[in-house]
Amino acid sequence: MRAARLHELGGVPVVDEVDAPEGANVVAVSAAALNPVDIAIGTGRFYGGSPETPYVIGSEAVGTAADGRRVWFRTNSAVAEQAVASPGQAYDVPDGVADADALACGIAGVTGWLAVAWRAKVTSGDTVLVLGASGTVGSAAVQAAKVLGAQRVVGAARKPDQVPDVADEVIDLSGDYELPEASVVIDILWGAPAERALEAAPRDVRFVQLGQSASPTATLQSGWIRGRMMNILGYSLFATAPDVIADGYRQLCEHVRDGRIAFRVQDFALDDVAEAWQRQASGSPGSKIVVSVAS
């Protein structure tokens, strides 16, 4: 079968003929996606290490399972004509959802959706601030907050032109800025933006922390946290129960299918996987990078 393999750390993938996987959990892949973690693994910067080269790249895909179900699944070696889906990591794709949208709703999309809908439990009385609102995770969070009826949604990013239009206010984080008092903060950045958001936050703020794109460290004052009875909520998709992911993924896919949420997607053919890889590695592709595998 054809698959995209990386032959050296720091290089770019090429399409090779490799042996197909075997077993009951093999999925015929129609499309796969690239994520920041794939680049971190491929450059040797991932904290969990990197596999021995050459290896097939990719961590999520959409395809048809042996029982005929169309599924989105997280796995290793995803950018290939066939891949193995663990039964606990394969989720049904609702009818009417295109491959590219199914992948945009995957790791990045459902992370943003669940941060708002499940971890923060946003309501109509909330002002929601999304730190890092220009990527797929942030875009999902901004749009989720609007769909769930938040009173006000503020998107903050270094590329403000990429924040979804539904945001009530956009803040450019690349220069001098002030952050509003928000009852919910969805933080993909940490570092200085998180410090400023918490300094401005009201009593009982729900602060959902799910990334460190700005910095792995931040300095917080004890008085902010205890004096305002802050709720600092850690969140990782990889530590979330499968039934929560399944429900959130279905909800998000249905919102996308029905036009309430939209994602920017850039689709590449398998033969153009090197270009897709370099686009993802740019650090801010501005869209979900999808590789169409099926011919």
C-alpha cells in the first residue's frame, strides 16, 4: 500500500510502498490530517520521543472500518491507504459530513468544542475570552461559545484576521493590549496572555487551560486565585473519557454539517504530502491541513 513516511528527523515525508497492516481493526483510510504534534515528533522535539525512522506519519484519519462504519480515529501511521484503529479510539462520523470537515472536527476541533461545552459549561450569562483564537482549536472554541449562547465572545490572537467573524470583539496579541474581564477563559497560549487574563478576571472565573503556544510557564499571584475563588481547570483531549469525546465529536460534526460552525481547511493530495508537511510546520497554517489518501 502507499503511505507517507519520514526517513530522517527534520526531513520531509515521501510516499513509499509499505506492507499493509493486518487484523480486524484495519480501516481503509480516505483522508488523514496533520497536527502540530506530528511536526514535533518528526523534528525530534516531542516530549514522548520519536519512532525509529523511517516511519509512517500521522495521528488521525477518517475511513471505512471492516464492519462498514465510517469512522474518525486517532492512531499512529495515519497517512496511509490503511491504518489500524483501536476500538476505543474510533468514533462514528455522522451522515452528511465530508472527510475534511470530519477531520477538522477531530483532534483540534473537538478539543475546542469540549473546552467550552463540557469543561467550562458555558451558559448564556457568560463572557468568554479565547486566548489563541486563530487556529482550529481556538476557532472551534469561539464558535462553540456563540452556538451555546454566550452573552459575549472575545477572540484574542496574534493573527486577528484569522479569528472567526462571529466573535463580538477581536484583540491583537502582537502589540500592546488589554484583556477584558471574562467569566470564562479558554487558554491555548499560557505565558503572558494567561497572566493578563487572570489578572483581569472576575470572581469565580472558569479558566480552562489546554495549551502552551506562548510559553510553558506563567507567573500567577496567589491573591488572584484565592481572593477571587478562581476555578483553574486543566484539560487534555488525551485524558478525556471516550464516551465524552464521542458525544462531543457527534455534536460538533452536526453543527458543522448544519452550517452553524465552519472551519478553514486546506486539502492536499497524498503525492503532495511534503508540501502539506511544510505548511503545517510553518507554525501557523491558518487552516486544518488534510491529506486525501483515497484515489
